[in-house]
Amino acid sequence: MADITISNLVKTYPGGTERATDDVSLHIADGSFTVLLGPSGCGKTTLLRMLAGLELPDSGAVSIGGRDVTYLPPNKRNISMVFQSYAVFPHRSVRYNIGFGLQMAKVPKEQIDKKVQWAADLLQLTPYLDRLPAKLSGGQRQRVAVARAIVVDADVLLMDEPLSNLDALLRLNFRSELKKIVQDLGTTTVYVTHDQSEALSLGDQVAVMRKGRIAQLGDPLDVYDAPSDRFVGGFIGSPPMNFVDAAVTPDGELVVGDQRLMAPSLLRSFGNHNIVLGVRAENVSVAKDRESGYIAATVLVVEPMGSTILLTVDVEGQTLKVQAPPSFRTAPHQTIWLGFSPNTMRFYDRETSMALEAN
């Protein structure tokens, strides 16, 4: 096991005009679980492949456990990797697939058998050791790929969207199992995904990437509750964060449409500024009757979700998503009232889209 230090990695593919990774630096602590999250083309898989040695950077450095591995081949880095496509040998048994890496390392057969049995027990594959992968479900084949990766006692475990080929329910179940397995192993893990639910539930830290750069790095709940810019807030969350145009008056009021609210202390130094208010759907209070400090909204769409009701509403020409309790009854075209708590709001500069911080 070892920590990872990524220093100023730059990668541009031949014929490309934009950098796939643009001066990326990142430290990953020994034994931690770090998730690289972002939309397609943001550079997350390129970064993972440079960690694995499958791609070489134009400049910058990668070290694992204090050892510079930037230009070492994959087999000299003591890493293991789980791919999106299971990458198992279809004509070989589960037992052979799990032990393949150990065979390539010329580990004695008795030791291979013990390690394979240990991994099979851990991943509930013992009844299937002598089957061919074609006789397994998609989830079981992915378990084989994970088992093959963990038996080799690597310093670093790399995972490239390993759950994306599974159906929704199986993905949800396997996600919790995978987190427990990695926690028990204590192996430094780097996981790539475009699924923000996976990122938030799995990672000790989440690196949100955009256009080859890290837009925000932090604890999953910090990234969710306090996005550093509008991109992060709009990418993470289902539904994503709402953004509402607002203004701060010189006397410290927050103006949304024709409604005036008391501005929090953070905004006192931004008097006379046009800003953007960011708020999560679950942090908006809803009422059928007018209440002091609440803003009028027109219901556009009502979506019962079981545990909540998701409402799409219009506020002064701006569309918001808000969550109401399942007992809340309303219909399209009706007027409801929305309340915002200053403690759950985030404020952004309208021009730069960056979060406003107290001066």
C-alpha cells in the first residue's frame, strides 16, 4: 500500500487541439478511496490510464509510495486494475481467471490456490470456481474481475467505471459490497465514474473534473453541499442544484424577482451586486398558503417519487426543482410558496460562476 502524488500532469493526444489533462496535481493518501468524477471527455480516464502506465504524459510526474513511476511500464508499478468491460478469458474457468495475475508473477501453485480461494470466499464466488464466465451473470463476471485484481496484493487498485455495465438494482447492491471489500483490504484505490451517486457513496474524497482540470476536490458531502462553482453544483445531485438570479441591495436585502429577503452576513460585502443563488431541491421549504419571507411559485409539473414529490415550478420566469413531502398535494398551474434558509444557500458570481466567499 502507498500514497499517490500526481504533479502537473499534461497530456494532449496526437491531432488534438485541447489538453486531455491540463496541469493536474493531486495527492491521494495511503489507504484512501478517491473517485475521479466528471462528464465524458473531462480527462478522468486519461488520468487513470497515466496512473496505470497505459498512457505517458507530455509533462509532469507520478509517484507511488514515494517512487517516481512516471515512465515505468504497468508491470513495474505494482498496481492492479478493474476495467469497464470485465476482460475475463471466456474459455477459462473462474479459478483460472482469478489466479491469472499470480501465475504471470510465477507465484507457487499452492499459494495461488490459497489466494484464489480467499478472494472467491470474499466475493461469494466459491460455488462458481470451476465454471466458465459465459455461465455467469454480469454481476458475477464483474466479481471475477475484482477478485483477480485484489489477489495480487498491489499497492494501488485502479477501477475504470466497473459497474457501468450492470443493471440499476445490481449496481446498487454491488456498490455497497465493493465499498466494504475495499475498506477491509485497506488498499489505496482510485475509481473513475460519471455517476455522481457512485462517487458520493464510495469515495473518501471526490475529484470533480472538467475540461482536463480538477474543478473541486473534497469530502463527498462538502462537494455536494458547497460546490465551488456552478458547474459542480449543476453536475452533482439528482436533481441538480437550482440556480436563481438575484441581487443584493446596498442596505443588505436579497432580491429575487419582486420578493425581498434578508441577505445572510456573507453577502454584506457584495451590496449592489447581481448574483446567482444556488439551492438544493431538498433545502427548499414548500407551503400552500403565503408565509412571511416565502416566494410565490407556479407549479409546472408534479412527479410523485414515492418518498417525496418532485415539483417543477416557475419563479419569476426561472424554473426550479423542489422536493415536497409525499402528503403535499398540488397540481399544475397552482400557486405555492417557497422558503429558503440562508444556511442551505450557496451564492455565485454571475459573471465568473465561482462561489462567493466572505471578504
